[in-house]
Amino acid sequence: MKILAVLTRTTNVRYLRHMLENLRGRGITVDEMQLYAYSVVDQSKYDALIYNTFPDESSRKFLERNGNHSALIKICDEKFYAFKGKRMLFDTHDNGTKDGFERLNDTDTFRIKVNPGLKVMERMQILPIPYVVYRPYNNPSEDRTVPIMCAMKILGFPITRRKILEKITKFHPTIAWLPLKEHAARLCHTRINIVLPGWGDSSLSHTDTLAAGALLFAHESIENVRILPYAELKDGVNYVSYNLSNIVRKLSAAIKAHKKADEIRKAGLEAFRTGYDVNRSADDLLKVIG
């Protein structure tokens, strides 16, 4: 079997890259390239094609990266639909409730999608995959020396972030920014991590928190998406959902009922270990290809 993966240089392709490396380990040929190379390659020698372009077509970044290449994208789109083997769209939109290939007006072609929206999954055939979790986050400690953390950027994000941070200030959360490795080490020793909402319904911080074994406090918008392919998140069971109105009450309750909070925290770690599975995702991809 030979698979061709046309991928962009974005963070959200990295979990899929781990899947493809897993397939290579099984003796399957997987070639990766970008749009320029794809436009001239002989695709007839492949059995399956995974096609990814920069996803947010209405964003400034999309226009900056692709504004001068609209002709190239059109050529590649047409070439994708001319492929005779198994075609798959790879949708890496940061907001899982949105269509990363809106220009194609295509809900029929099978797609791999990062943190897909639940309603999107009802109207499309989707293999859900999560955001990648980097190795430093996979080192949870039993020693939880940081009681509460909320170390996320405020500038350039929705005003809700600032409002939530203002409400929880009285709990004295750790808010200092650190580089990735240092932040991961700190998160692996954190008891409660409050993830603020962004422009989409989920972010890397959600899965990072679960992997690090901290209690995930996630804005209720996370209920719109699936962040783990093989485990279901349930409020009050393996994470805590909050909104601007109830964040103080829920955080106070978690601090007071620390044994229950620890149970939820540990259940979240177990959900991550069950639900984040590159090998199983690779298996499912092979089933799709047939």
C-alpha cells in the first residue's frame, strides 16, 4: 500500500504525522509533500490520498499564505478530485465546529478532522483526531505543589478571557508565562489548571492539562467538540466545565472538596491515556482506506 499525504506547515498536522510514522513502521509506504510538489507529482501510483491546505479561508493568515497561490490551490483541488484511489480531506481548522474546506462545499468526502464539532460529525464522515501532546506533558507527578494555575495569554483574545481571570484573581492562581518545557514541568505538578476560552472551542491546553494529570477546568464551549477520539469527557467525572457565571462557585467547591477534586483529576488522566492513542488512530485510518 502507498499513501500520499499533502500537508501544510501547521501545528495541527503533527498528530497525523505520528500516525503516518506508525504506518511506516508497519511497512506501508507514506510520502509527504506540500502543494507545490503535489501539483506536479504522479499521483496514480498511490492507493490513498490525504489532502490538507491552510484551513481558515476567511482569515488574514490564509490570505497571506495563499493569496498569491490561488491558481495553485485551484489546480491542486481539481487534482485531488481526479484521484482514482481513496480520497480523504484533512481538516486542521483550529475551530472544530467550522469547515476547513468551505470553498469545496463538500460534506460527502471522508475527512480526518482535528477536534471535530459534534454537529459536524453528524453531517460528515469523520475520523476524529486530537491536538498533539508534546512529550514534556506526559510526565504527571503525584506531588502537586502548584494549587491553581491559569497561565494563558490575554492580549489578542476574546474579552471573556480577561473577565474570567479577573473573577478568579482572589484565588491567587499562578499566571506567569514560561517556555514550553518549564511550563509543562509546572503543569505536571499542578492540582487545578483553568483553561480560558479562545477563538475556537478547544485548544492544545485542554489535552495538555489532562496528560499532565492536572484537574482540567474548561469553559463550557468544550462541550461542542470531541477532543479525545476514544474517551468521553463528562463534567464532574473527569473534568470540570465552567462559564463566566459559575467559575467562582465551581472553583471554590473544588478547593473545598479536595478529595473529590483529586478523583476527577485522576479520572481525567485516565481518560487521556485511554482516549489519546496514535496506534489505534492509525488502525482506524487503515480501515478507512480499506
